[in-house]
Amino acid sequence: MYNKDFVRKPVAKRDYETRRPPEKEMIFGIHAVIEAIDAGKTLDKILIRRDMTSDLGKQLLKRLMGTMTPVQKVPVEKLNQYTDKNHQGVIAFLSPIDFYKIEDLVPSLFENGRNPLLMVLDGVTDVRNFGAIARTCACAGADALIIGTRGSVAINGDAVKTSAGALHSLPVCKVDNMQNALQFLRESGLNIVAATEHATDDYTDVDMSQPLAILMGSEEKGIYEENLQQTTHQVRIPMVGPIESLNVSVAAGIMLYEAVRQRAHS
């Protein structure tokens, strides 16, 4: 209900500005970024000035082809929010963890006699939710966490801290195309169970004791329709109170521990 006595205070301009990560988490300049790539540094993402047309900029883009590093073309004002240094139109963000290829990870799980339990996040961008989910995955014995290279959370020092260090031991896979990744998981023998409020079956009614990938979407947009089409089951977590949905990290924990419960009794 609107309260006429409530007056929203003006927000200072600095509150709208991009939060600057520590400089040790960033690399500035085209030459420096190219050297980092050649040295095998794991990069979370790269921001490139939108109107960059230099030969050196083209050389950088060529080096990035075939890598898992997402590239975003942004206005120079966006780059200036991150640093006052001469960034030459390029800023790279170092990842505190290495990433795994899903094509290598899944077969190795089967080869090592594992009954795979994976968590797949579709469009989760909040670092606190991501860190909490990673921590729960580690506690529940999940084998890996899968995210997209675009439209997903930035994995930085904050993410590692929020995960209580779980991201240092939990394998994380980045995939360019989530739909193709889900299809690969299904063809590899995994059931893909999506948690969505639009489902009719309760989460306890589906078999999670078999090789499993749990698919969770963002709180704002849910799971994209094309990704839902790749699932083998869609389930809901019953809501009996006045609030219609759970925080995604809480919902992910409920799904994970239902899998743990079922596997303990299978």
C-alpha cells in the first residue's frame, strides 16, 4: 500500500556507479590482456570499447576465438567507471578459479563410478545467491555447477567469499549455449529436473536417485522456455504461505537435499 508520508530520498550519483573490484582482479590495456591470454590466465570476462576498430583490438578478438571468455562491447563511459587508468578501451577481469569443459567433466564422472549430481543455473546473476548455491552444492556432494558464459554471475572474489571457499573445490563449467549443454547432459544419460512454479508435480514425486542435473532459473525471469524444453521433468516446491516464491538459493538447497535424501535410501 502506498504511504503518502513516505518520501524517497534522492540517491547520490555515486550509488549508481559501477562498484569497482580491487585492481588485482582486473587487467587494463590491449597488450596486457593479450599477454594474460598467452600466459594461460583464466579470465571471467572482457569489456571492450564498443567503437574499437584498431588492428590491435582485432588481434585481441582473434586471440579470444575458441575460448570460454565472454566478451562484452560497451561504451567507453562504462570502462571509465572501473578505472581512472589508461585502459586503451579494454578491461579484463581475472577469475579466481579455473573452469571445466562439460564435455570432459561428465564422461569422467561416469568413468570414475560416480552417480552424477549437477546443478545448472540459467541466468542467475546475483553473486550472493550464486555463492550460497555453490556452498550448498559442496555440502550436498554435488559434482559440478554449470553456468552460461553470458547472462550469468561474474565469478570474482566476492563470489568465492560468499561461497565460503566452496568454489575452490567445486568444479564450475561455463557453456556458450545452455540449450546445447542441456541436450548434451540428457544424451549422456542424465535426467534434467527443472524447478518451476508452473509445474504441477511436487519435487518429491520425481526420481532423483539416478544421474541428475537440477535446473534452476533466476528469480526475475525463471528458466528460459527453450531450456525448459530440454528437461525430462518439471517440478514445483509447494507454497502454502502468502509469499509466492522462494529465494533461488533456498530453492536450490531444497532440491539438492531431496536428491541427497533419495540417494541415501536407494
